[in-house]
Amino acid sequence: MRRRSAAALTALATLTAVLATGCGSDEEPDPLRNQQWALDALKLPGAWGTAAGDDTVIAVVDTGVDPGHPDLQGRLVDGYDFVDGDDEPKDLNGHGTHVAGIAAAHTDNGVGIAGGARGAKIMPVRVLGADGSGSDANITKGIVWAAQHGADVINLSLGESGLMARLLKGGVLNEAISVADAKGAVVIAAAGNDATVLQPYEVETPVLVVNAADRNGQPATFTNFGARDAVAAPGVDILSTLPTYTARETLKNTTGYGKLSGTSMASPYVSAVAALLHQQGLSPTEIMRTIRDTAVNPSDDLKLGLGNVDAAAAVKAAAATK
């Protein structure tokens, strides 16, 4: 079993006791949007006019998702629970719900926050238990299952050092990611939160690794770095959805929203950008190449990898190739 880094969960969690009430509508703005600095840092608003991730499914291979969250209603497709072995991947931790909201929360519905890919759907695949730990076998099954059941983008916010160390030695997840790629799904993965230089996956594995940056575009103090052709995205004090019931991350906050920090938060933002590019007809290889080619790193900071992701530039570059 492998437990998540505390940096992505409790130790760096700053829960915000706010909740937008009311049923809302698709014409009303999201009341917590002004707290989502990351959307602007990624230049996502400049990309939405061209692509929003329509007809794209993002699999969140994680702790599950709150199925009744008001900001995720209408965003979910069928998933699976590999922990309990059923088709009800309810989140008993909170991490997966937070990741899902970052990627594709309902937008302009008069409730809560805006998602990075406002037109995409979320496929919840539960491979981690209430304590945030899980087996390599279940994670592997979850990746393959998601690809076999229609996922176009697969997000792996699995930033624990123990798992990464095993992957470095050629673990089974490398093969699962290759299977997903062959089925047409692009895999986006968090770098980890131990401030360590690390090449987590085999170099030839078709995966885009994401480091975390702060609101100034500088590397987060906790981010791992060193993965070949990694990119960076916002991962500090990220506001997103949390379960509306009591779970590990909501023991003192069941408002449905809160802030967490970690590469686990940076990864789904890049998954959202990948969804926008998928809508534009790009293959997994083309999606990764476009995100990498348009990333910005003027100071050549090694901890940012190829640089901070620029959604508007990536979407524009994709449009130019069509």
C-alpha cells in the first residue's frame, strides 16, 4: 500500500468555509470565480472561445468523486470502484472530488467555481481508499479500465514518493499507461511533493508529468522536478470542490469547497488543457507535444521543467495545424 504525500493532503490543506447557495442557472457566473487565480495564470479564459473540451471525457483515477455535488451535477459519466469492487465510486477522502472540480466543474451555473475544461465530462475511477492509499494493482486496473471505457484524458494525481520510487524501477504502471496511450487516451500525471529530483516514469512511457508552480509562476517549494519534458501548472492554494458530506478532508468543513496545495492540483489543470486540445482533434502524442511546445520558461528554471502551461497558446497552436 502507498500513502499520499501530506503535502498534497492534510499538511498543506487550507479549507475555505464558503459555499455558494441557490440552484443557479447556466447563464449565471460562478460566485467563487474570483478566488481561482490559477485559471487566469493558465490563460484558460483566452482558450475557451476556441475550445472548451466538448465531447471529451477526463478520467480521474483517484479516491472517487462526490456524486451529488452541486458543481459536479451533469459533469459525471459512469465510473468504477476498484476498492470496493462496485460501480459506485463515492469519494470517502475528498482528494478525488477536489481534482475533479479543478478539471471540469460545472461553469456559469450560479454555483461555486469554474472548471478548467467547461465542456468536458468526468469519469470517476476509485483506486484509493478513504485514507488516500491504494495498491499498484488497483491503480493499474483503473488506468486500463478508464481507457477501455471511453476516457480521452486520464489524470493521475498520485504524487506519493513510495509509488514514484517503484515506477522508477520499471513498475507495472508504465505498461498500463502505454496501453492507455495505444487506446487513444493521453495520460497526465502529478510529479509528487517531496521537493526531490526524480524521473518517476520510464523515459519512453507516454506520459506528461506536471510540476507545481505558485501564483507568481515560480516553482512551488514542495514540487518534485527532473522528469523528462515535464511542464508546470498552478498548485498552491487551489480552490475546488470537496465532498458535501463528512470525509477525511472535510472533517471540519462540509461546505463543498476548500483549498488544497500539491502537484495533485496542478495535474488536473493540465488535464483540462489536454481536453481542450482533444476537442480540436489532436492525438495523445500531439496533445503532449503542443502543451510542451507552448509552455513558457523565460528564466530556464529547472524546477518548472519546460515551463508553465499556456492554455491560450496551446489552443491557438492546435488551431493553426488544422
